Amino acid sequence: RVILGRVLGPPVAAGLREGACAMSQTVQIADDLVTVDEFYRIIPDGRKADLIDGVIYMASPDSDRSNDITAFVTVLIRGFSAARRLGGKTFVNRFAFELSPLRAPEPDVAHVVQSRLRLIKRGRMKGGPDIAVEVVSRDSRSRDYGEKKQLYQEAGVAEYWIVDPIQGRVEIHVLKRGRYQLAPLEDNRIFRSAVLRGFWIDVNWLLADPLPNDYDCLQQILKSV
């Protein structure tokens, strides 16, 4: 079992190994891989981490910018679902989705439609969300564009949004016949969700600095439904 990534505060086990990213400490627990059940026991509640193929990646603290984008997206998705009484549930980073015995990522924002809420039991969900959103940081970039995209695709996550404030770009991938394709944007800026019928978002909102008022944006979306 190996923990890779940034370690915050006291290490959770002894031993060091080369990290997966710059300025990151790593902790080696043993030579075998971490299972989902062990992941839940090792990582304290409220600590963001991802289990990817038996390796735990500890998240660095959110920047103000990343935190603002996460909150902005959450307000839009959760607010739309509530206003339209769709009955789904929106999660913000500290919730893991069990994709396999060795995979349990924690998206920055995730949404599960009402018909699949039955898969959530005892604070866990078997399977992936219907929408997964990752806000790219310097130490998560390769995973967000690489490993996470692959595992979300394999898990059948219908929409995968990558918001990259560092490079100033947004990629939204939609699942078509088991593979991700870049979603078409109306006027090169408007994405219309197939998961949340009637929901749309202007990707330029996600790149604006400062971000626009989330309540005003939500009202724009709802008025067009």
C-alpha cells in the first residue's frame, strides 16, 4: 500500500518514497496496494484524497481561486436541481465514489441523479456520479487530464468537466458509446447538459476573474427553461 502526494500535517505512516509531483512528500505504508476499505480507514474525515489504482493521492490545500470555482459550480448545479425539483444530490470534494476495489476518487464537485441515489449507502456510493467536475491545480494537472479522465470514462460517468484556471481553459467531455468526446459548445461558450435537462453554463463564467455573481448566473439559467 502506497500513499503518494502532498502530506499535510503529521504523516499517517512511516517511510518515504519519491513523489508524483514537485514539492510533495510521500508516505509508504507497505508494498501492496490500498483497497477502498483501507482508504476509508486511513484518510481522516474531511481530508481530500483520491484512491487511484491502489495509490492514495493527498490533495494540497485549495487556493482561493480553486475554492471559488468549486463553490460557483456547486451553487449552479445544486441550485438548478433544487429549483427544478429534480431530486438529485450534489457533492463537494470530500465524498468518494467507489469505482472498483482499488479506485475511489473524490471529484471537486459531483452530481448524482435521483434514480441512482439508491446506490448511496452508509455514506458511500458504489459507482461513479453522473457529473464529475475537477478544478485543476498544479499538483493534480496530470491526474485530472489523464488518470481521472480514464477512470471516469471506464466507470460510465456521463459528463466530466475539467476547469483549468492555470491554463485558462475548460474541457467538458460527454460519454458516447463508452468513450469521451469533447462536448460541442454553442457560440463557442454555451454547454447544454444531457444529465440535467434544461441546464446550461457559459464556460466563460468559469474563467472570469473575478467570477460573476453565482445567484445572477443561476437566475439566467432558470429563466431560459
